[in-house]
Amino acid sequence: MRSNHPSGNIRTPGSRQHYPLHALLFLATLFCTTWAGTFWIGRPAGTGGGIAAFFRELREGLPFSLSLLAFLSVHEFGHYFATLAHGIRATLPYYIPLPPLPFMLNIGTMGAVIKVREPFPDAESLLDTGASGPIAGFTVALGLLIYGFLHLPPEGYILSIHPGYLSTGGIPAPEPGTLFLGRNLLYLLLETLIAPKALPPMTEMYHYPYLFAGWLGCLVTSLNLLPVGQLDGGHVVYALFGRRGHERTARVFLAFITALGLPGFSAGIAALIDPEVAASIPTQLLQWSWPGWMLWAFIIARLLGTKHPSIMHPLKLSKPRRIAGWLCIAIFVLTFTPVPFGII
């Protein structure tokens, strides 16, 4: 969630909720994420022929779509109910559908957002609104991962997606051009504690709807908790540490993700200019670098901004609220993925 206010002293009139629009966007997003789910499990709907066959095949994507929408809904309604508790005018969630057409494979949505119609009056409302979404959404993502680890399908599941694996006697080493997903600290901890026998490699994990939806929930949570500007993490850091603490944290984090993305970005540029130079870059350095962080650094620096509007009445936070703020920081550490995904 991101506030719409360019400054902290502007109040805009409230507006009625557009219930038909919210419902339509939700249904469109449900359809698109369900359709996308069939692509991710390797059984894309619409390849058989006929409307009836399409909708029969579409049901295969429901575990993914319902899991992902549960996460998005709980996250956004966490924000919404926090604004209601503080008497701050806000909209219901706007879901953003994105059709998973064959030439643009995606997860069927660009997320969801609520619009806050007035500034936060104090640090308590700022902390409650900023922290409620990530904490609520994280519980769903954590539950999905635990459920996914404890209810992995039998080995025949992945063989039904990749029949060619039958001739290799198991999952072979990934070929060049294969998509892989990165592990975060939470995923590694659950992987160690639960230790499931049939855990898929990260080049196959996106075929498992509950694991994939839980992983996406963690990724979205960590991106929302980036401690900059008016992102959820920016709200939390501002409420905890004030304007100066927020500004310093934002600058340090911007430098951090720039350093995290620069080696991979430089290697990509070098590969276009001189492949031999790119080949000389140590792989140990590149495996911890994701070029996408350079794009995020640009978005933060030039579009979102690193600064946060001042609140009207700064107040000291109560101990439970400070605990909630630090819990958000812990969640960020657990869910942050240095290399979210890439191509082998």
C-alpha cells in the first residue's frame, strides 16, 4: 500500500466506495490468476479446443489463484481495517488483473492496492496502517509454505508435467534457459526444519501451486517492506525512527540494492559488448547479484522517491506498536530474496 498524498498537510474529500468496480476487478483478477495457474503447473487451459474444454481445464489453476488471492486480500484488508480503526478515509482494494497471454507469461495480476484519501494524523495510525498489511499477509504466505511443504504431491506429479523425465530416471540437471526461483531465509529455514522427501528444486518449484503462491507472497511482502518512501516499510521506519531515521535508512538501503544489482547488471552489459570480459567475472559474485535491483533503484530514486511526508502530530509509540514495527523488520529479513529469479 502506498499513500497518495504528496505532502502531509493536504486533506482531500472522501469518496463513495465503487462496489461494482471493486467486484468486477476482483472477478477479473480471479479469472486471470486461475488461467495463469494452469500455465505454471504446465497444463495451460485453452490448448484443447472449445469453450467447455477451456473451463474444465481452467479448474486446474484454482489452487494457485485462490492461494494467491487469499494472500493479496488479507494483506490489503489488513491496511483497510487499520484505516477504519483510525477513522482515516480509504478505498476498498483495487485488484489489478493481467491476462496471462502466451507471449507474456505472468501470474495473472499486478497485485492489489487501496487508496488512502487523507494524511496520517500521527505515528500510531501510520504504524498501524503500514504494519497491518505485511503482518497479516505474511501469516497467509507462511501458512501456504508450511502447507505446501507438508502436502507435496507424489513423484508422479512432476513426471506428468514433464513426461520426458521418465527416460532420465528423475529430474535431470536444468538446461540453459531454464527459469529458477531464489530462496529466502524463511524458505531455507522451513526446508531445513520440515525436510520433505520430495521437495522439488527451485527450477521446478513454480509447478507446485501452494509453494509458489507462498513464495510469491513472501516476495510481495518483502518488496512492500522496502524501507523507503511511502511503501509499507517506509511507513514503519518513519513511525519507529522519525524523519531523520527514515531518510538515513532509505539512503543506505538504496545504496545496498544498487550494490546488490550492479555486478549482474554490469555482466549483462559486458556480455553484449565483449563476451570474454563477461566470462571473466567471478561466478561467486554473480550468483548473489540480481540485475533487477538496478531497475528497483531507479524506480525508488526517480519515481517513488525516498522521502516520506511529515505526519501532523508525531507521538511516541506504545510498546506493543514498537514490537509490531520490529516484527515487520524481522519479516522483511526473513522474506527478502537477494536473487528472486533468473535464467540459468
